Amino acid sequence: MPPRTKTAPRTAPKPAPKPAGLGGERLGHFLYQMLLIRRFEERTGEMYTKGKVRGFLHLYIGEEACAVGAINALEPQDKLITHYRDHGHALARGIEAPRVMAELFARVDGTSKGRGGSMHIFDKAKNFFGGHAIVGGHMPVAVGLALGSKMKKEDAVTMCVFGDGGVAEGEFHEALNLSALWDVPVVWFCENNGYGMGLPLAKSNANDIYKLAEAYRMPSVRVDGMDVIGVYEATKTAVEFCRAGNGPYFIEAMTHRYRGHSMADAELYRDKAEVEESRKGDAIERLKKAMLADGLMDGSGYEALVARVEEEVGAAIAFADASPQPEISTLFDNIYRESPND
Amino acid sequence: MTEMRMREALREALREEMLRDERVFLMGEDIGAYGGSYTVTRGLLDEFGPDRVRDTPISESGIVGAGIGAALSGLRPMVEIMTINFSLLAMDQIVNNASKFLYMSAGQFNVPLVLRMASGGGSQLGATHSHSFEGMYAHFPGLKVVCPSNPADAKGLLKQAFRDENPVIFIEHSALYSMKGEVPDDPDFRISFGKARIAREGTDVTIVGYSGSVHQALRAATMLEEQEQISAEVIDLRCLRPLDMETVIASVKKTNRAVIVEDDWKFGGFGGELSAQIMEKAFDWLDAPVARVSGKDVPMPYNRNLEFAALPSEEDVVEAVLAML
């Protein structure tokens, strides 16, 4: 086969070890967003047990560094498409917590006016092309989003977030192949939390995930997904690589899901001790300690962040609860968009 | 008017739309250098280049998904799925992504994607290559399903498909690609969706068809007139979704009898939907139960005689009409 015109580096660059150039303000923002996501998810779990949130609910607790590190490496014009464990991505992208919570409450002020639910958050203003709930199904769409940017000569990179469970799907392989074949600007961001629902990775993938991407001849790195700074630095490198017109880039972020697959998961397939062990590397604790040690924040600064997040999530719940139910008369809205000569 | 084959009418529509709107581009398996497996896209690669006439690998889900993404990016892609049989590999993209993006995002994201595919049996291609899934696609809210029966309609409807803001499944019967017909020369010639065509006027019975089955219906109408002095009205639906029931019901109220013809399997097929709607909307006008002439409920056999037996014929239509008079 002919070589690709733009040669991708065969050995991927290692992410920077130290947050050189990352100021306290940016790190504070990371910490704030991670705390926001965690508290949002904890309270969402409560709202689920109260029956305020229905359907399937997949909490993002434990994985916050992935969303915050990766998505903060994007510019506003960049495109983001993700899987169904998507609240964290929505919040990291800057979608307002009250609108996300209102969607979970299935109310008219939700991001999809109560049509989407937890697994289907969309926000055009933020170039957030959805939470998608068929595993792997959004990956070919990401190729098209990037192809569109490339054909229109737009300065936009597409980030596609998916889980390790999606890697065994055919659409993963079709999408990676197309992205490399067409040299489109996609950052493939795999959140490897070790389980596809309850199936451990060793039983679903025959090789390390980042090595699969190498087979499609794109730079591919594995990063510590519990280190928000490392995720950010690696993703920044990836985004710049794509923005420069070099084709796709692959990141596998090793992370941990502290909770079950969904609220319906009794977690019979793993020991509690395993989860407890993974909590020792908690991303929020790590950043908090680093910032305290480096004098970028003091104890009262941290307490203020926690209080701010508590208030914001409380306000989001109050907003969602006060938002009206959609009118039954709007049931048929938006099945088709009106077209000329309809 | 210019006489041309249906494949040429389709090619003209693609070419004119690409010239009119730079957002329009084509993707598909062997649509470029090879010229398309039914030669619809022949010559377009030379005229428009490999960016706008994009040869793709054999990855149906991948390329339909890529088409959806490109449509979401503000382009107007046409993805050619070589045949409707292979569209099964892209069902997740079509059913979960293309048809639902607008609804699930509460109107934020629309998918103006044209998906073309060849349909139908009759060429001894066996069970996996002879499907008629028009009715299956019509089942999904959010999709539009268009199935022309002649060159002029093919051109007018395909040009309209590129103006639509929604995903359009554009299904071409493989037996019709070489059919000749007069096609209007007007470069802005288009046919709105959801407007059935009365292909032949009549007074005694209404025969409803779409795509290839329109021709069985027309031949049957001729036989009925010549042999039995029965006047049959033939309706070509053109689109299954949006569906023009008004034209069908007006005809049934005139003739008081209806026969539905389709290649698809009878069990759970689109003919059942048509029959139910006729019953719901014109029960008091019917002088006989609605009849369905459909493909037999078998995987398509390779043997020529068996395949003919499995597909509906004009004789079957005549028989169905005579049975209700």
C-alpha cells in the first residue's frame, strides 16, 4: 500500500511530566470543574433515588480528570461528540449545570427540552454534538464532523470521546481507518475505565487499546487518566497535531469508574476493595494536594470552591425542579425540519 | 424534454446539484474511478475531482456515519450505498443517528443527508442481494423515503432531495436503470415530496404501486382493458414517507376497489399499512376487501423460475382485480 503523504510519528510524544506554563488560575478552573462534576453526579444519583431523574443513569464519578483535562484543550470552534456517560463532558464544555439537570429532570428548560435524557445531551451553541447511547455508533459521525471541517477549510478539530467498551465494535475500526485514510482532524479520546458494563477489559479486547490505533498509523499515547494535568498536556499536543493538518491522533486515558455501570448495577463482577484501591489515586485529591503544596491555593480557597460548587449544584436542582413539564401538544415537534417546497 | 435512461437522469440531477451548490458532494463505494456499480456517477470524478466524488472503502456504517457528520457540519452529502442489501450494515447510523438527531436535540441539529441505494430482485442474485426494503425504511419517523418509477421522476425527486433539510432515503429499482423516458430540460425541475402521481386514469379499480411495481400495475391495467374491458386507475406513490394518502383515497372513493402491488414481502410489508389506511379512511366506499399482490414470503431463490414465482407479476395483479369484481 502507498505510504501516507504525511508521516505520523511512530513513537508518540510523551506528555509533559510537569505542568510547565499552567498557571494557578487554569489549575483552579480544573479543580473547580472536577468538583462541580463530582458533586453534580452525587446529587444526580440522589435525585435518581428520589425518582426525579429516570431512565438509565450512568455516573461519571472517578473519571472527572478525563473530561476536564481533555475538553479544556479544545477551542470554542472545535467539535465534541461523546458517549452516553456524558454529564461530565457537558459540564466541562461549559454547558450550564441547570440546563443539564433540567434535561435529566425531563423538563422544558433542559438541553433537549426533555426529549433526550441523561444519555443524549446536545448543545449546538457549544458545538456539543451529543451524548450517544449506542456503543461505538457516534464514532463514524465524528469522522464526518472532521471531514466537514476539512472540506470547508475551517479551523476546527473534532474530539470523539468513547469508552473501552466501544473498542470491540466494528464502528471503532471503520472510523479509525477512515480518519487515517482521509487525514481528518479527529482526536480519538478513549476513556478506559477497565470495564464495558461489567466485562473486564481483558475479556473484551485482544490487545492494548492504544496499540490498536497504532495499527491505523496514527500517533497514539496512553496517559494516566487520573492526572488532569497530564491529560490536558497530552490532549493539547493532540489537538495541535490535528489542527496543523496532520490527521487524527489517539489518546487512551486510564481511569476508574467508582460507581457501577449505571444505577441498576449491583457490581457483582468486582470487589469493593478494587474500587477502594482506585480511590487512592483520586484525581481531585491529587490536584488539590499539588495546589496546596505549591501554594497555588490555601485551605480556605479550597473550602470556598467546595461551597461554590455545592451552591451551584443546589441551584441547578432547584432550577430543574421548577422547570415545567413539556406540553403533550409538542410531542411531534422536530421529527422533521421544514424544507423548501415541502 | 430530452429522452434519457433513468441512470442518466439521476446523473444529471447529481451533476446539476453539484454545480448549483458547492456544499453538495458524493461518497460511496466505487462511485469514482469505477463509475458506480450501476454507472450512475460515471464521469463525475473527472468533472468534480476526488474531494467531491469520494471513493470510500467498503465500510457502510462508516461512510453513512461520515455522511451524517458532514451533514451536521453544514455540507450536503450524498452517500451511495451500492445496494439496499448492504444498507443493513449501516442500520445503526440510519435508524439511530440520521433519523433521530433532530428530535433528540430538540431541533438543534438537522441531518440533510441523501442516501441513495439500488433495490429489488429479478436478476438471479439470490437471497442476500434481492431485497426490497422501501417499506422498512418508511417505518422510521424522521426519515423520508423516495422511490421513483421513471427517469423524469428520478431526476425531479433527486434534485428535491438535495433541498430537503432531513435525511432522505432515495431508493432506485435496479431493473429501471436502463428504462428510457422523457425528462424536462428545465435545470430547476423538481418534484415535491409526498405527491403521488396518477400514472393512468380509470374508473373500476385503483391499483397502487411504487418503484418497479408501478410497471406491473400499468401492464396489468392494459391487460384488463384489452381483455376484460375493465378500467383501472394506477397510482404511483413516488414517496412512501411523506405518503400522499389523499390521492389514494380520492381514487378509491371513485373506483370503490383497491389493489396494492409491491415487491416486498407481504407479511408486515408496506402494503399492509396502505391497506389499513384505505380501510380506516374509505371503509364505506369499498365494495371489496383491499387486495395485496406482493413478493412471496421466502428468501429469494437463485433459480429463475423460482424467483419469478416469488415476485409479483402483472398476471397476479389481473387475477387479484378479477377476484374482486
